[in-house]
Amino acid sequence: MSNQNSDNEKENAAMLSALDDFLNHKETSPKLSNQQLDALEHYLDSHASENAMHMEVLDGFLCALITSPVPVSAKEYLPVIFGGKMPEFKNQEESDQIMGALAQHWEHIDSVLKRNDEYYPFLYADPDGKCGANEWAYGFILGMDMRRDSWKEMVETSKQEGLLTPILTLYSEYIPEISGCQQIPADEREELVTKMISNLPRIYEHFEEEREKNKSSSSLH
């Protein structure tokens, strides 16, 4: 085979690959604007006395629900977000604003993970700009707990595959009864957070077939 033919074949293969990427490209749903995020954050914070989740816990919670092998209906998970019961909105405008923001945030996370991209979670930082990520991990565990049995296999094999290890480690530090109040060293924490982010698309992919199979019998929204 001549070098020219070989080059042509490589060029054709590259073109076909590019065409395939174009045809199968999935757009990422828009993330919340700063205005939407501020409104949602303010609303949740103003209901803190009713045990509503704040944004970091909420973000982890939604990520668990989105990656879950067994779907959880909105009727089940929405009251959990607001502290056990649905809130009484002041008016339709407030209801549309808050519920719309929650739906859009869900769609954004889901669309990123569907593309097998890394989703960068909402994490609060300390004055030095460091993220603890413990409350995000706590939110993720709360989401897992809504379909606990379906996560058992991954929890049990976590030592081998390590997909849940960063989340479980950060969660354990958040619960003193589990951690014994031992603090994770700063360099190790940074590594855990990085690994947590890179593992999330893999968790999503791991359950993709099972999740699709179960979608027909349960509605996410």
C-alpha cells in the first residue's frame, strides 16, 4: 500500500470520526445563572430552620439521584430537599422561580454526565479558598439512602473499584461517630475531592444500563 493511500485512509477515518462526534453530540443544558443561583441559595438558607438543604448538600443529593440505578420520583425527593415537606410558596412566581431552578440544575448535571464529562460540583470554600466537600458527600449519601439496596453492590465493591471511596471517606469525616474526629490531611483532601469529581461520570456510566431499564417504571420529574 502506498503512503498516499495510507494518508487518504487516515484522513477519511478522521472525517468519519468527526462526523460521528457531530451527529452524536449532546448539548449540555445551561447551568444556573448567578441570579438564579442566588435566588435558590437565598430561598434554601431562609428555610434553614425547617432543615431545608443548603446548596452544597443539595448538589451532592441531586448527583446521587441522577446517577442512581433506580430512579427516585420528584414526589419522593422534593420534600427531602425542603426538610421533610413541600414549602408553601408566597405566590406562583416564587414557585416557578425555585422549582424551575431545581429542574434546570438537575438537567444541567444530567446532561454533563450523559456526555461522560466531569461535572464540577457546588462546593463552599473556607477563607483560604479550600473546599472541605464533606457536606457535598453527606448530600450524596442522603441521595443513595433513598434507594439504599440498589447501591449495595457498589458499596461492597468500593474497596476494589474505589468509585465511592472518596465520597465515603469525606462523609465519614463529617460524622464524628464514624471518623473518631480524625481530620483528613490537606493534601489528601485535595486528592479525594479531585478523585470524587473524576469518579462521578464513572458512577453514572456504571449504572447506565440498569437505570435505563428502570426508567420506564418510574418518572424522575
